[in-house]
Amino acid sequence: MKTLREVPCGCSARVVKLEGEGPVKRRIMDMGITKGVEVFVRKVAPLGDPVEITVRGYELSVRKADAQMILVE
């Protein structure tokens, strides 16, 4: 299993599990990133932070540290 951080630009992945605790996990879920949702990686900034994704029809920027907590398949 890999993290959202490892998904190449232009590819989609399905969220399998969210790691992390408390407020950080809650914030990720509040952004619409929940188990089973399809995520499309639009672009990755030159230094790898942030990662720009499309989830549930809207665009979102996710920090590299947060993307590491999202397990995908």
C-alpha cells in the first residue's frame, strides 16, 4: 500500500485508510478525503510541497506531511 504522496502526477487513486490522530485526521476528513473516495493528483509543486489534487469535484492543495498520512491503492 502506498501514500497519496507517492501517486504520480496525472494519476488517480482510491483512499484506503487515514493515519494520524485527532485534529489532523479530522481536518483531512473535513476536506472531503475519506475512506473509499477517488482522488486525482493534478500537480506536485517543484519541491514536492504542496500536492494539488481533485477530490469530490473540487480542487484542493494538501501539504506533503498530510499526504503522507493518506493511504491509497
